[in-house]
Amino acid sequence: MIDIPDALIATQSKYNGEAGRAFLAALPGMSAEFLERWGLRRDGEALYGVCALVLPVVRVADGRPAALKLQAVDVETAGEPLALRVWGEASAGAVELLDHDPATGTMLLERLDGHRPLSGTADAREAVRVVAELLAGLTSVRAPAGGGLRGLGEVSARMLAAAPGAAGLLVDEGERRLLADCAAAVREVAGEPGDRLLHWDLHFGNVLAGRGGPAGRAVRWVAIDPKPLAGDPGFELLPALADRFDAGTVGWRFDLLTGALGLDRGRARAWTLGRVLQNACWGAEDGARRLAPEQAEIARRLLGRA
């Protein structure tokens, strides 16, 4: 038996409604099924995020520690196994996929240190450097053709269509102008959305330390929980600019990230403003009437207004 965390129940009910409740009801049976099917035994307390339950396990056949990830198949999760497989073949820095069940979305993953996220690193500059190195590896891989992944072209078209309505709901005139300028920047680059395999959510909490390794060696940091997208690597930068936000660090963070990824700064600026626009559109759907303060400040600084 497994105890389903209250926080997971709350988020599934809020975001997925009846489908989320059905997923929660199926979790005990699914966990039992895959423990047996893949020859696993439980090895610790369950971990969870917004949409998934993760059980630490050991593979009985060879004693390898692993993680059983149980999540519903939806637009956010459908491409994850494909992306992990492609990144694994390229040794690009993502968590290793050991097994996968397409029907349920269940995955068996490399076991990482769930109690050692990059968000616990005291030095923000070091954390940004780690994310930059991971993004350089992940985005060096071309998105597989015919894999059914979402593309930045369609994503940008939707956000541009929603932008006037989102701006109209903002109560601050300066923020309305700021959002209009974000949309204008996206229009300049939307015709070339790119073809790299993007993570789309690489904040500090989605990087975990690898387990074990020789004493004295540097930590092996690993990217987890992608929301795969085919597009321009400049669309990846906003989380590392906003995480543990400090307005005075936006400039050097942007320089570090674009330098590590070898990006054209103008295009990276435009796609980062696109992420601000996308988040504003999502916020408007949830009733927000102001921009997130840190993202508004990032946009101002990238536009040279601070």
C-alpha cells in the first residue's frame, strides 16, 4: 500500500479535475502492478511533485537502486520518455530512463539524491553555472522528427493570439506596455522557432545530485522532469534568471547563460521575453491582474528600461 500525499491530491484535483481524481484512485493498483512487473521492491518514503508520485525502489535482479515514477499521460508528460531516451543516447545530462510503459506513462528511472536539489546550493552563481552547463548539453540535441513533440512555433502562435486579451486585463498601464513589447519581440523571431530539444522547465529544483561516485569528485548534477518542446534554446533561460531572484544579477546571469549555450543575444532576449509573455497569458487565465514582479523586472532589464 502507498500513502498518497495530501499536496498531490490537492494539485491533481485543482489542475486535472475528474481525470486527476481518477489517476489518484488508480495509483495504489498501478504501483503494485509495476513493482511486480519490473521486479522491484520498495526502498524508502515516496516523493512527489505537482503531477507525479515517485517511489524509491531497488531492482531485485541486480540490486540497482532506481525510482518508479507514476504519472498520468497528458500533454505535459507525453513526450517525457522520448526526450529522456534521446538525451540518454547523447549523454546530455538528463536522468537515465531504465524502462517505460506507454499505456500508463509509468517510468523506471535512475535513482538520484532526492534530498539534494540544486536549489539547496548556497551560491546562486554556481547554481546558474550548473543550469547553463546542463542546458548546453540538452539543447545540443536536435528534437526527433515525427516524435509528436510540441513545437515552439505553435506555442508562440497561441501566446501571440492571447497577448492582447492578457494585456487588457492588467490593471497597470506600464505593465500593459511592457507586455505589448514582449509580444513585439516574439513576432520578430516567431518565423524561426528552432529545432532543438528543450526541457522547458529547468529551474533549480529540477536539478538533482547523482548518487554515489568517487570521493572528492565534483557533484554530478542531473536534469529531471522535462516538459519537452522542439524549439530555440533561448526559450530555456527564464527559470535560471528568475530562480532565487535578485534584480542586480539579471545581467550576469543572461551573459553566463547565452555564453555557455553559444546563443545570439538578440534572439535569446526575444525568446526570454516570450517566456514572460507566456507566463502572463497563463496568469490571466487564472485571474491575475498584475505581472509577476520578478518577471516584469527581468523584462524591463532585457529591454533596457532599468
